[in-house]
Amino acid sequence: MTQQKGVWQVFSQIIDGEKQYIVGRQIDMSQPLHSGNIEYCGDYTTCRDAASRAADYLNEKELQRGEP
């Protein structure tokens, strides 16, 4: 059975006192969301807008390929 992955979205974390953002998605939607069930893309950034644009791009790219 194929795992249903979540959509790409922005996750945030405080690192060295500064809010950082990274793009990720839940690997298996039938399982709880935790650090071992997230696939990340790219690196942390302090710019939420840049991370949001990257998530939108990845979601659009998957839609074009016909992936759920």
C-alpha cells in the first residue's frame, strides 16, 4: 500500500534565539506528525516568504506531474 504524503508546507523552529523556517511535508499521513515522519527540502532560512514560495513551487510541480 502506498503512503499518502502531505502537502509541502513551512515549518518553523527557534534556533539560536532566531525564528528559522524550512519546507517539509508529512511522509505518511496515516501516522502522527513527528520529526521522524517529515521529509524536508532545502535548508533553514530566516525568510518565511522565501520558504512559502518554495513550498508553493513544490506543490505546483507535483500537481503538474499528477501526484496527489
